[in-house]
Amino acid sequence: MEEYKLLKIDDTLYRTHLSGKFLNRKKYQPVNPGAVTSFIPGTIIDVFVKEGQSVKEGDVVVILDAMKMQNRLKSHLEGIVKKVHVKKGDRVPKGAVLIEVEPA
């Protein structure tokens, strides 16, 4: 027999049965405003920043080749490059985090 589990919704606890699908779901991750992500699968043509470098909003940080087009991906905010997750020649899927910028 399945045991009851506690489920918290808006600071209220409920005793209920939880399905396997619910227990194995992908956990919610808040959006990282400093993340530059790929909007389409492709290949990294060039990376213009290094960790610790300062960038301004609108600076081109990566060129992503996708569907025979070279897309210039820009920083969404001003700050310091916290982490570079890719290098020239890497193939990336849609939604991959390429660069992380920490707000200044």
C-alpha cells in the first residue's frame, strides 16, 4: 500500500499520494538573467569573452552558426563574465547556457 506524502502549496501542507511522474519531474529552476543561451542548436564559431572580463549590455559575446547563418549572441546586461561554458568548435543544443554574466 502506498504511503501518504506531504505536499506544500502556498505555505499549506497536504497529505496525499504522489505519482511517480510527479516525483520524477524536472525541478523548477528560476531564470538566470545573466545567462546567454543558444536559441537554436548549432556550432560555436567564435567566443569573444573570457572569465573575469567586463561586458556591457549589447556586447557580442559569441557567434553561433546555425542553419548556415552566423548569429551574434549579445550580453543582456552589464557586468563581469562569471563563466564561459563553450569554446570554438563546440556543438550546442537549443537552450544550452553558453556564457554567464554576473550583474555589476
